[in-house]
Amino acid sequence: MTHVRYPATPLKIGVMILTLVMLVAMLLASNPILAAFLCFSSLITAMLHFNVFESTADTHSLNRIDLGIQITFLALSIVKAFALGGGA
């Protein structure tokens, strides 16, 4: 089995920083409209991950960390959007 390792680029680092900033914003958001916007944005950043990173078989730690952050952002933003938007 060969290990695939693509180099880190500024674009890959930028995607990870963007996702981290949006994750922190989502955790601090108390406005349901902002939470819904960030929930939708989590889908866009997940798509961006798969467009920027070449392969999920990449063994580079940046790929694995970003994929974990993307999944966390997606799951938490959905829960937060439903929690804030559900009570009326």
C-alpha cells in the first residue's frame, strides 16, 4: 500500500483557517438567522474542502485535521441552528 501525500498549499491552509473562524462564530452566535447562515456555510466549506484537497487518501495531517474540523462544523451547526430556531 502506497502512502499518498500532497503538499500543503496556502489555499489549503486558508480553507482550514476560514472553517475555524466560522466554527468559532457559530459557537458564539445567538441569533437564529446567523446560525442558519452559518449552517448553510458549513455545507459550502465542506464542498470547498473536497474541491481544494486532492484526495481523501492523502495522508498529510492537514487533510485529516481539516476533514475533522469540517465534519465537526457541519454537525454542530445543524444542531445549533435547530436549537436556536426551534423555540418560539
